[in-house]
Amino acid sequence: MSSADETADGVPAVPGWRHVYSGKVRDLYVPESDDGAEDGDRVLVVASDKISAYDHVLPTVIPDKGRILTQLSLWWFEQLSDVVDHHVVSTDVPEQVVDRAMVCRRLEMYPIECVARGYLTGSALAEYRQTGAMAGNPLPDGLRDGDKLPEPIFTPATKAEVGAHDENIDMTRMAEVVGAERAEELRETTLAVFARASELAERAGIVLADTKLEFGSATDGASVVLGDEVLTPDSSRFWPADEWEPGRAQPSYDKQFVRDWLASPESGWDRASQAPPPPLPGEIVERTRARYVEAYERLTGERFVV
């Protein structure tokens, strides 16, 4: 897309819509005529090809990533429609953002990342090694990286601004933020979504290790509506079931190639310095895109067409 097709902020210019917000990898628009009247409860959510890691948006894009994440999210919203209400209204979007945008209900988002974990890895593993628990949930002794938990657990986190890191919290702290009744409703809904998604992923030969969900309340009175993206390689850890082996880092259908390369001496990047990460090599870009495509095709059973 040329600069003529972009706003002054460098995001896509979309006819009929006004850009109002950019997250790490998504842009948000409202109708140009939005004055709080007609269509004031609608937003356009556009997924870019940007990729983030270690709380940084990288200078390199992953081709087709926005399309993959959007189409996979739409598939999941449909699979989960009897479990939780979602924010998607239509996929009838302007040509400039076709296949990577959704018209959605405007939500008042809860300031909580709702995380469900079925396996011990990532920040949960680090916390477990220090405390023997995760988000106030005691765990058995002797668990290894990649071990399946006795049952899925809910581990909420505060939502951080771009460039900052989410902070894991417990249910007591979450109740202080959103209220005890809403906190419990979000916990139960998150675990219900995780249970359904785990079942569907298992059928596709994939382990859903954990996932991060975001919810909000809608102007029509719905109190818990699933928003943002859902169950994509950006928000979830997907592992090939036939390669799962506890006690080591697992192969994954996500941006692990990116994380591993940034953490390697080859990248020359010092994460502690907070300096911007370097551009990704072509090989890392290609391998990451291939994993995103494979996750989409295995989960949905559909071929990703360029």
C-alpha cells in the first residue's frame, strides 16, 4: 500500500472510516460520520502484518499475517458462538482491508488479560519455579517445562500499554479491578472457551497449551462479550501433539522462531538495553509465516489461499 493510501500516522486509509487507535498489531476505526448517533456502536478492526515480541513491535512484517489472524479468529468465533457472545457484526469491509478486517460492536473492554493455561510453560513456569504456584493456584511438586496441569487454571494479568509488560495477578486483585461477580464470570467464561478450543485443537492434532482472551461489555447491555482476536498464534501457544515431550521447550505454531532468533547471539540484540530490536532475517520471516499458515490449515481444515 503506497503512502497515498495511508493516514498521517502511517496506517491504512480506509474510505468511510476514521482511524482512532493503533495497538501492537491492530488498527481501530470508527465511521467517519460517527457523532455518537447512527453507527456509533460500530468499529472496524484491521489486523496488520506487524509482529511483536518481548513487548516490542518489530521493524519487519510477516507477509499475510493480518489475513491469517483475521480469518482464523472468525473461524474460532463461529466455533465458540454457543459458548460466549462475540463482537463480530460483519465481514463486509472496504476493499483496501478485505480479508484482514472485521466490523465489530464497540465494546468497553475490561482492563484484564484473561489467560487460561492447560500446560506449564512461559511465565507460568518461571513463577512456579519461584513459588510452587501460579496466580494463587498451588501446583504439584516436580512439574517440568511442558507438563500438562492437573486441570486448566485461570491466570489473569493486567493489560499493559505498548512497550510495557503485562503483570500477572490473582483473583483477589482482579476482583478489586472489575468487581468480584464480574471477575468470577470472566474466569468461568475463559475456562469454558479454553475447554471447547482444546477439544477442537486436539482433533486437529494440536495441543493448546495456553491462550489469552479479552472481553468487554457492549452498549446493548451484554456484560461479557469476547473481543479482539481469539485463539491465534499471536495469542496462544499451539504445539504439534505428536512432538509434545515434557522436560524441554516444545516446537510451536507461533512466533517462537522470532523470539529464539532475537534471544540468540546472532541477532546482536541486548533485550535488557530496551533498544529497538533489529530487522528479522528473511529465513526467520519465511519460517514464521509457514508456521502461521500451517496452524490455520490444521485447525480449520481449510487451505490458506494467497
